[in-house]
Amino acid sequence: MKVTNDQLKLVANTIRCLCADMVEKANSGHPGAPMGMADLAATLWLRHLKVDPQDPAWKNRDRLVFSGGHASSLVYALTHLSGMGGVTMEELQTFRQFGSRCAGHPERGVMPGVEVTTGPLGQGLAMAVGMTIAAKMKKRPNRTWVFCGDGDIEEGISHEAASVAGTLKLGGLTAIYDFNDIQIEGHVTDTNRDDAMKRFEAYGWKVLKIDGHDYDQIERAFRKAEKITDVPVLIIATTVIGKGAPTKANTASCHGAPLGAEEVAATKVALGFDPEKSFYVPQEVYDVFAGRAALCHRWRNADAKAEKEALKAQGIDPRKIPVEKPEELRARLLAALPKFDQEKPIATRAANGTAMNALADVFPNLVGGSADLEGSNKTGLKKYGWISADDFTGRNFHWGVRELGMSAIVNGITAYEDFRAFGATFFVFSDYCRPAIRLAAIMDLPSIFVFSHDSFYVGEDGPTHEPIEQLAAMRTMPNVTTFRPADANETAYAWVEMLMNTKGPSCIMTTRQNVPVLEGTSAEGVAKGAYSIWQAGRQDKDTILFIATGSEVSLAIEAAKKIWDESQQSVRVVSMPSVERFLAQKCTYREFVVPEYMTKRVIVEAGSRFGWDRFRLDFKTTQFVTKDDFGASAPYKVLAEKFGFTVDNVYAAAKKLI
């Protein structure tokens, strides 16, 4: 089916009117970008994009990302016109309203066809890089297309992600840059005079420049991009923001506010539409989209047939492929874990690497790398190669010093299909990762983030490298599961839980310094977030309850033993590797581990006290051994003494409760 330029123009103008109507009815939104991008989007969808509206999850589909998520009305117009997901005209009229699938910015899992949640500018571009990497690793024929704008190109993450894409020579990635020279405060050139063409060419991209409203130029650029397979492509498309609006086009006023009823009516007249009709679509537009959908559906069916035939050729019945149950997977992962010698203290970062390598052998979709810190993070998967521009068969990545870019690319890889991708760095630099972790949490995306050097025990590097408030900050983010394991065994068990967690990102924080391999660690306890790791005496209201995480659990155990040996005072030590997991348990389990009648409590963690007061029942009967100011530069044993993280100081805190 050939779609003519006249048909593309009709489709684009229909989209402009639909987007203007959506924003006007909601009295909220961004009409300018969708109206300016309509010609590009119509040409891409109807002539090049391989998506099947009947099967939005088709594995060999092209991936389309709108990095400028404020252009969401354009996404919903395309989704409706194509028939994807049964998005009705009535739903378009609920744009930006509570409970609507047509949310203010596109949300993965809410609107069919939305590959990733976008909104914070630049992250969509970075996730598109991740998707392209994943496609290369899976040897899939699809392309990744990403619409981006001036804001995406200005954000620092675009530099990080584009540099990675160029280094890896990511053929199959095409970024369409909607260059309209307008942002909220006026012209982009008032604040940014970068030469985007030279910049991306320096990264190793092929750059094309076109008029984003000339269908012949658009078509030639898209065809050329499809033929380029050895490097990523940037198409700089000069457009007019709000194109079609008689007085507000090419002005900042149409970026983030409704056009107004008079301007919407005038726009429709200028585009040849009836100003009295809202949310109107000519039948010819539906027909053109239906024709493209039918073609893509045939391609999808051919793929499905080829896949079945390939399985049969291997003697596999496609209807009888076994599906591993969660409990079976957990048992298999636990069985693969390494054993650790209790006589040999080991840093949990080292144990983390040992556990990862053991699990990588039985969990083939685990891939990732560090932000130039593999030797310190201990995250290299030793049996498996390194991804490079010439070889995508490995499982390890050199991300370079690009923490935010790394984290967003990890999200893109994880979102692509069934990879479990991880990124790693020092914990203090999680501040650079947080925007991407937050998007993973919003998307329910099970990305994994490995953070070593988890406290002031970093030592000589000083306060700039010693995390204090980062633990509390990470725990405040909804839908993020954090693990701060006490020893090598808890570290290994935490990895099982992270691989089992499919609803939201997981983070693990590991030590630089050696810590004892403890007795009494529990896989079930780690799974539930907290458990009693050591106790003595009658467990009643007089018991002194220690709650600790990470490297401080061994301090709490030694202090508790000292209390018990000296006075036979009942004690209990609770290791709480995951506060979120523990708080998610039923109240009966929480009460079993941390009973309310045990009011005498000592809470120990080498980080901020913030968040721990939830476990305090009484001001007079709770002691905190925490760190609420910045660290210092010195050997870590000196810092532990100076900051009070010693057995004697924890013991002294407990003695105050007797």
C-alpha cells in the first residue's frame, strides 16, 4: 500500500487538530511540539515503522520512543488512529484526567505501545540507546526510532548516551531531532549555540539535515537512515512549533499551554477543517492507518510462523515449552550460590562479585557493567566477554564515567525484552543515578543497581566519597527495594531476591572493608527483609533489641554478646538488610521479629538516622548509633573509632537502657 504525500498531509493536519483539541479540552498540556512533529510522525508511522496494533508486544517490532514526553498527545493520537489497544475517541477526550490512559506524559504499562515512561528530558534518548544495544545482543532485525527535541539535546544525559552509542557504533538507532528553536523562555539559541551536527559527528554518528515539513526530504532521510547499519543516525529536522496555528506558531506561548478556543478554531480553518467540529477524523485517515496495520500484521504473522518452524526443526513442540515456576527458579538460584568460609572475613563487594558470577552461569539474561569501576565494584562476569562495537555476544559493558547515562541505558536494555541489566558505581554517586532509578520505579522495571563503598568506611577518600544520607534517600523512593547485607551470605541471598524481583528496581549496597562471615544468616530472613540473627535469654519486655544493617550487624552482635556475658541481660540482634521488604511483611511477622513489647532498642547504621525513628517506640528507651554529619579523610579504622562505630560504643549505648 502506497501512502501519498497528500494523504500524509491530511493525516498530519488531522493529528494537529486532534492534539489541539485534547489540550484545549484538558485545559492543560503541550500543543506546540505535537503540531510541529506531525509531518515527521505521520511519515514514520505510515511508511517505515514496523508495529502491529493487534500485537503491541510483537518481539520483532520497531521500538518507538518519544523522549520529549510532553508530546504525549501525539502519542495518543497515533495510538487511536492505528487502532492499537482499543484507544477510543472518548479516551482522547479524557487526556490528563485522573485514571485516564492518556496521561500527561506517556507511561509504560498504562498506554499500549508506550515502550518506556518519559518526561524528564534526555532519558528517553538514553533508554533508546539501551533498547538498540539489547536488539543487537538478541540479534533482532528491528530498528529503534526516537523523537527528541531541543531540551533532550541540552540535557547532560544526552551527551553521555550519545557518546556510548557512537562508541558502540549502534547501527539500527535513529534519533529524529525536532529542531524548532523554541523553549519555554524563548529561543533555544538564547541559551544554546552548540552545533548539534558537529557534536554528534564527533560522537561517531551519521547526521542528516532536513526540512521537517517537506515530505520528500523526510522520506529520503528515513530511507537513508534505514540503509545505514554501522553507526547511529541523527536526523536534524527543522520544524515550526505549533505549525498550523495562525498567531501562536513559532512562539513559546504554544509550548506548554492550550492555544485557546479562538486560536484552535482559526487553526482548523487554516488547515481546511471545520472549526465547529472537535475530535474529528476523516474516514480516509482511518483507512490509511488500517492499511498500514494490515501490512504490519502480515509481517508479524510471518515472524510467528518462522519461529514455530525453527522450534520444530529443533525437535521442540512450541505448545509444550516448559515455564519455570517462581519457586522453582528461587530454588535453582539458591542452589547455585557459593559457600563462604566463616574463618575468612571478606568485603561484601568481593562476595557480591563471587555471587554474581555463580548466578550468571544459571541466569543467562544477567548483563551489565560499572561506570569505570569494575575493579572496585567487583561486578565483572568473568566467564563472559565484553560488549564492543565489533562484538555483541558478551555480557559485560564498559560504561565509562557516565553514571546517569549508564543507569538510563540499563533501563532501556531491561525494558527491551527479558534482560536483567545492572549498572554499578560507588554508593555516593548514586546521586547521579537517581533520576533513572526513579523512572525504573515508576515503570515497575526490574533494573538492578550495584553500589559498593557504602559508608564512611571508604576512609582516605574523604567526605566527598563517603555516603551518609544516600541510604535514607534511596529508601524514601517508592517501589525501590534496597539491600544492605551484613556479610557474604546475606549478599548472596540478596542477589537471589533481586533476580526474583520483577516489579521495580533493586539496589544493593556493599562494603569496601572486610567484614566477618556470620553465623545464623538466613535466606528466608533476607527475603523478608529482617530476622533475628542472634539472641540470648528470655525474649520478653526486658530484652534489649538491637536493629542493625550491613557492616554494623557484627558490631551489634558483639555488643549484645558482651551485655549477655556480663549481666545475663536478655538480648536480641535483628539484621535488617531490606527495610522495604520488612515493612511489606504481614504484621504478624513484623511483630515476631521486632515485638512492640521490646521497647529497649539500639539502632545501628553507618548512615543518617533519618527514617529509623519509625522503629522507636519511646524517646527514653531508644538509642541511636548513626552518622548525621559528613565524614572525613583517614584510615577507616580511625574513622570508626572517631565516629563511635565500635563494639564498645554500641555496648555503652545499650548499657544506658539497663
